[in-house]
Amino acid sequence: MSPPSKAAKDTPPRETPFAVIKAACSNCNLRELCLPLGLSDDEMMRLDSLISVRKRVKRGDSLYRVGQAFEYIYAIRAGFFKTDVLLEDGRDQVTGFQMAGELLGLDGICTERHTCNAVALEDSEVCHIPFFRLESLSREIQTLQRHFHKIMSREIVRDHGVMTLLGMMCVEERIAAFLLNLSQRFTARGFSPAEFNLRMTREEIGSYLGLKLETVSRAFSRFQEEGLIAVQQRHIRILDIPGLKQIMAKRNH
Amino acid sequence: MSPPSKAAKDTPPRETPFAVIKAACSNCNLRELCLPLGLSDDEMMRLDSLISVRKRVKRGDSLYRVGQAFEYIYAIRAGFFKTDVLLEDGRDQVTGFQMAGELLGLDGICTERHTCNAVALEDSEVCHIPFFRLESLSREIQTLQRHFHKIMSREIVRDHGVMTLLGMMCVEERIAAFLLNLSQRFTARGFSPAEFNLRMTREEIGSYLGLKLETVSRAFSRFQEEGLIAVQQRHIRILDIPGLKQIMAKRNH
DNA sequence: GTAATGGGTTGACTCAGGTCAAATGACAGT
DNA sequence: ACTGTCATTTGACCTGAGTCAACCCATTAC
């Protein structure tokens, strides 16, 4: 189908290609970001044993859809996703962008059906973690339980951040916050804080930030004029991180 | 201090006053909404034994504040709260309104510090649940573990709903969604779906919905003119629930 | 009673971001 | 290279919600 390491073609490859080696938490270079954080070797092997399925998801394909029965939590091993919810009338809201080391599917726990769609924005690879077996295991491994709770809580806190952004920030602040957030997450994964490729369209960024695509485009252009960033299509170079931070700090009114 | 049952004065009192009877999950009329859902009598007693502290929080007082060390999850036994986050510049975003049977404090798990403020909007009473002991117990009681995970997941899903609201709904839709949500939650607690008192100011509603207080006020007035609701200060009567639902259904553009 | 205070309402005006439209650029398929 | 498609940019204009200001209404303090 698709060439194994195609997904990583436009991201600075600091690690060896993942597709050739046997996938397992214990030799996964994301283990410090992902679910197994803090586990002993033995515990990690027990977690490993849960993860029977690792699957590629091609760009544009859904990992899961609204209404689908909930069974797995998914750990992104490589790639990039968005989650969105659709209103009956066709409008849709992107609720998040997820990258390697992050979990998908937590929304499905409460009703045992997924409540949003998860779509790959580039060819990706995910570990399928059977949720009910994860619960069992986390009854036995305290560290795992604690970390899982932290991940869920972190998601809640992240969501509060998005509410803040949507509820009271102006265009410039939203875009600055968005870029800084991406920068920081890329950094945590060993990539450059200042230079990366956006995986999503202007429209998807707009949907996430509560803006129209034209507004996003204009904000990028303005930031470029002001020397804060250099944009060319999806390639972004952040030239002035403090400058972006300042946009959020100064109360404009 | 404050008279025991003052908090419930403007809510239809379908149950006996709570303050006189010994507070415990097993005789709490909220147990079907709250954490102990689905537990056996024995299990419920074990949960009970964790909850050493039940405290009143007076209207306007904080249950916890940003930065405070995280120790407890709080179950609201009676009353009404808001949670909000403040930006350095003084702006603040209300991230939620919580009522009896709901949990507060989940935001604190990830960093072991609270990341928002929880403020009582009326005299309230909360059960303090030591989180780390709750984790221990939920390693022993599968039902409890499962239900706790569902509650956290539900919070994530709720947050996605708010994002949708903030990201792509117009004023009328936001207000209609807000009223319908309150109505539905009051109903679940045995109160009238159509008539209730708002516990929060127009400004707090506005902050939650990403609107200015004047905009909220105008929307209420418009709904009243259209015969959808009757508002008098904080007293709301919903006259046309299907009408409100339709506002959200019809795509206005 | 009167005054003070803090919500809440309403009107007139403004402007940030949306809408509509046209042009350009990137890229895949042939 | 040629074509079609889809993403992006940019300009001109419009409008929904914000701003500012005045006033009203309840409640509490005196």
C-alpha cells in the first residue's frame, strides 16, 4: 500500500524509522510521553501484552466515527489526527489535533459509543488498547492507574484552555496561542520549536479556533508582515516566540 | 452561621431537608446521580468511609482556587457552583456550572494543583473525597472504577459540547442550548423542567457562553417577546421547549 | 421612610470578523 | 506539458455582537 516511512517525510527525522522494528511500548521512543510513563520493565511488558493490534490509518481515513461502539483507546505511534463533531446541519467543530504519544478515544468511555470522529491528517499508526483490559490492568498497577487518570485530567484542562481561547480571545491571540501550543508539543517530541509543517488546512485551523479560513489566512499574513513568523503554505517558521507570547500577554482593551 | 436549609429556598423542595440527617452516600438522595452509582450496599459503605469531611461553602466563597494543592475530589451535596479560569489581565472565563450530584476538582489530578477556581453561587454543601484513597478503592471495586472513568469521560464530552457552542453557534443558539441544558439537569434532579431560578448573573452566563452580559440580556428579552420563555430577573419559565430546540436545529445560514 | 449598591435592561453607535468574489498557487493524474 | 482540483490569499463590503451610556428595579443598610 503506502511506503512505510512516507508519513514522516516532512518532519525532521531524529529517530530511526519506526515501521521496521517490532512495535512495543518497551522499545517505543514515545514511552515517556505516552501511557507507559513511569512503569517498570515488568509492568511495561504487561501493558504491552494488552496491545494486540497496531494499525496504519491512511491520510483522510477515520480511526473511529460518531456512534461507533467504544472498545479501544488508541495511542498514536506516529502521525497526526484531528477529532471533530458534526452538527446535523453540516457545520463541524474540530475539537482537537492529536500527535504522536497522545491518546484518542477517551470521549467514548462515558456512553460506550464514540461521540466524535477521529480522522488521520497524515498517514499514521496507532496502537489499539482494549479499554476494559486496560481498566483491569490499572487495578493492578497503581502507576498505570495514576498516569491514566492524569491523562484524562490533562484532557479536561486542555479543553478548558480551548474554552478560554474561544470565549475571550481575539483572532491574533487565538492564532498565537495555537502556534505556541504546536511549537511546544513538537519540541517535547524532539523536533524544532521554530519550524514545522502544519498538517491541517486553514479551514481546520479555523474550525478549531472558532474562525473562518479567510480570517486564519489573514492573521498568518499579518504575523508575517510583522516579522513574527514566515509562512509558506503549510510550512511555518516562528521567528519571534517572545513576540507571540507578548500578543497573548498584553490586554488589548 | 447560615440557616441550614436556606440554600434550597427558591428550588422546589421535593425531598426532605438534607442538613438534619447524617450525610452518607447510602442515605443520600443523589446517589443515583453521583459517584456511588451502581455500588452494592457493602461497597457504598466502603466509599462512605473515605468521606470524612462534609463542608458548607457559603455563597461567594471558593471551594478551591487556582494553584492550590490538589487533594480532594468534591461531590456537591447541595447547592450550585461555577468554575472559572482567570487570565493575568483580569478577564475570566467561566468553564462550567455544577449542581448537586456533580463532581468538582477533576482538573487538579494532572498536575496535583488546581487549575481553576470553584466558587459557590449559593450556600452549598460538598463531600470531600480524598482522591488518592478514592484511587485505592477503585482498584478494589471495579464498578466504582468504571463509574469514575465514565464521569471523567463525560466531562470531556461536555467540554466538547461547549467548544461546539463557542466555536460555531450564534447568540440565540447558545442561549437556547444553555437553557435546555439547565432544564434537563434540573429535571434529572426531580425539579421542574420548565421553571427554575438562575443562580448566576448575566455576566457569568455571558462569560460561560462567550458573550457580553448585554447580549445575554437582549437574547432573553427577544426570547420573551417571541413567547419562548418568561424571564423576570433570575426566574425563568420555559414556555416552549420544542421552540428552543428548533432554534438549534434550523441552520440559520 | 431614604440612600446606596449591584444587578439588569435598553438604545445608539462601532468595528472585528464574516461573507462574497476573484485570482493565484500547489500538486496529482494523464 | 496540460488539466482539474483543491488550498490559499487578498480585496471590498456587510453585519452581528461589542461598547458605551443612561436608566430601571430589587435589595439591603441606615
